[in-house]
Amino acid sequence: MDTRNSTIDPDKLNAFMGKMLNDVGAAMNASLLLIGDKLGLYKALAEGGQMTPSELAQKTGTSERYIREWLSAQAASDYVVYDPQTGCFSMQPEQAAVFADEDSPVFLGAVGDLVAATLRDEPAISDAFRTGKGVGWDKRNKCLFCGTARFFRTAYRHHLVQEWLPALDGIVEKLEKGATVADVGCGHGVSTMIMAQAFPNSRFHGFDYHPGSIEDATSAAKAAGMADRVTFEVSSAKTVPAYGYDLVCFFDCLHDMGDPVGALSHIKTTMKPDGTCMLVEPFANDRLEDNFNPVGRVYYAASTVICTPASLDQEVGLALGAQAGEARLRKVASDAGFTRFRRATETPFNLILEARP
């Protein structure tokens, strides 16, 4: 389309250019976000109060000239505060909660790793666009694994035990007495160990088909002193051993699977007759246009370069995507043989769904 011969509304064009400049600025600062997280710059600034570039550089063992430029970019993005009277930079409590405090319920410092992974894997994804083939989780840049674990840890740490498990019928009581739990697609085992720490009378089994993640999860369980009741095994969802589970969890992973119907169908055979399957999925409305919002924007982007390629690399390749929505997930569970399905609870970022035989 040759826009030179088109009638362009200057006000609409200016507004759109302003939006694009904001987006370009965010994209250009993604690497700076990663640097700030990796080098501990945000944490040092949050702890130090008002600091000059020289003071921050000295505290973090970095170059003052680079720090001065980094701080200027952060201030231009409103990620930190600059005081022209003193020449110092600082962080407001809200900024520190997002970038510097890993235990904060709004921590987003791990986003840099996720963005970096998608950019580093772009050649493989572009090739997949041409061929229609997938790009498996085990073929991705390694920073995707740790970035994913840290990104989801925030929600799991602040919602899983406090809200999600209590929303399931009778599960907390079983966990308190002593239940057997499977965490399918457990990754680095963050969700597994959060549950294990809260319910010491229960036993937890984490499964993931990526050997590197299972190695890291096993090491983390040993370091936390929970190896006697938390185990991790390399296994796909369709080969999880049947230990008679009271609860089976899928945390932000069912939509990544090539055959989610087959996965749930198998999982149904591993559960006790009165067992529960909890599906934690990215929040999505059922209609495409109802997801045109900031959360949907993030999830559709992640789905395009992470989730959909992962599913298409596996058998069946259903490719639900990260914005599958409750209706499609209900059909998957129904096709797998589950007869009861409901939305147990939700957050702005997640749907928590309960499926029972």
C-alpha cells in the first residue's frame, strides 16, 4: 500500500506515532531492565536512597560512565526518580516494589530475561513461521527457563496457598492431613516447593519433560531441605506415573502441550476417584476482541513466540495458545473425560480452573 496517495488524518497519525515512540522506548529499554536486574542496580539503588551515579557505581562495582547513562535512561522511562537540585537518583516505593523486591506481589524484574530469550530465539521462530513447524521448549535459550520461573514465582508465592488452593473443594483439608500431589510441567519446581512448604504432611511429585529444569528443581529441593517429601522426575504429561494423586496441578503449562486432551486423559487415570485437577492458565476471555487490553497484549505476544511454537513441536500440536479462554479449556477437559469443570477463582493474570472425574 502506497500511503503517499492516501488521505491521512494528521491527528490520528500524531497519536499513533506517539504510541509507537512509547513502544520503541520500552523495547529499547528491555535490555537495560535486564542489566539492572542482573547487576543488582535496582536493588542497590532501592537500598541506598538518593545516590549519584558515582555512588551507585561504587556500591555495585560497575563503571560510573555506564551507570550515569543507565540511570538517565531509567529516569527518562519514569523507572527511577531524578532530582536536578542534587544530581541524585532514587526509587519510589512503587518503583522498588516492581524492580527491586523479589518478594513483592508486583515484582517484574524477571521480564528482562523473558524478552531477551524471545529476541535470541527470533531466527528459529521466524523459520517456524515459514515452515509451520514448532520450536520446542528444550530448544530455547536457557534464560527463558530461569526467567519463566522467576516471573511466575511472584503470582504463585502470593496467590497459590492463600487463594487458589482454598478455592478448590476440600483440597486444603486433604493437604493438611496428608495428600499425594503431582505438579505436571513443574519447570524449576517453584510451585511444587511453595505447596510443600505450606503443607508438610503431604508428598509432592514434580514432572517435566525438560531434563535441565528437573536437575535445577531437584537441587533446589535438596537445598531447601525438602528432598524427603518432594521429588522431581523427567516425564511428559502423558507418561506421568500413577501414584494415586489427590491433586494434580498444571501451572501455566497445559496450553503449551501438543496434546492437552491426551495429557488430561492420562492424568485422569493417575488420580484417586475423588481426586482434583487444578488448571492454572493465563487469564483470557473467550472472544478475541475482549482480550485487546494490556494483559492480553503481553500474553498474545508470549503465545506467538513461546507457547504456540512449543505446542507445534509436539505430537498433535493442538496449539491452544496462551489466550485459550475458559470455553476451549472446558472442551479439552470434557474431551479428556472430566465430567465436572468450573472456574474456581481468578486474578487479572490467571484463570484457576477445577476439573474432576
